[in-house]
Amino acid sequence: MTFLLDENFPVSAAAFLRERGHEVHTVRETCGSGSTDEEVFAEAQTRRAVLLTSDRDFYHTVPLLHPEHCGIVVIALRQPTRQAILDRLGWFLDNVPFPIDNRAFVLRDRTYRFTPAG
């Protein structure tokens, strides 16, 4: 799977994902720090990448504006330490049994929700 890490996502997630065999790009390397949400979303679509972010706006607004996309995963924890984010991301990769395309996920400390595909 291909991922694009938003600039608010821990850089250590790139190594974590690569160790699991995924292709990873970061906003810092591609469209640059300070990019708008629309620019970040467009970059993810251009790269056919699942967007990883902690910005909840992507869960609430992007699926309404763009029902077709490569997937969005928002990790929104009460205490978002680097390790807590990586743990939750690992749980997600190990436990979500259905396609990510056209779905937006929000992962909380103990729960998750997602928008239905298309």
C-alpha cells in the first residue's frame, strides 16, 4: 500500500510503514510544509496514496467534497505521543479487514469509525 504522511504526522511513521513493506511519501518531501488541505489531498490522489493525518477536518469534510479517493486515516488521540500514534496505526493495519479506498477512518484511543465507501 502507498501512504502520504501529513506534516502533522510523526516522521517515525515513515520508517514504521516501510518496515512493513509499504511505500511512503511525506508532505514535507512532496508538496511542502504549510500546504493547504486541498493541496495535501490532491497530492495523495496523484500518488494513489492513503492519507495519514491527525487533522480531523479530513474525516469530516473531504469525503463529502470528494467521495472517490484512495483512503484517509485520521488518528485523533487524547494524548497523541509518537508511540501511541504508531501503536494505533499498527492496530489499524493489522485489524481492518476491508478495502480502504473511498473510506475515511478516524481512530480514537479505543474506538474507530469510518465513512461508507462511495
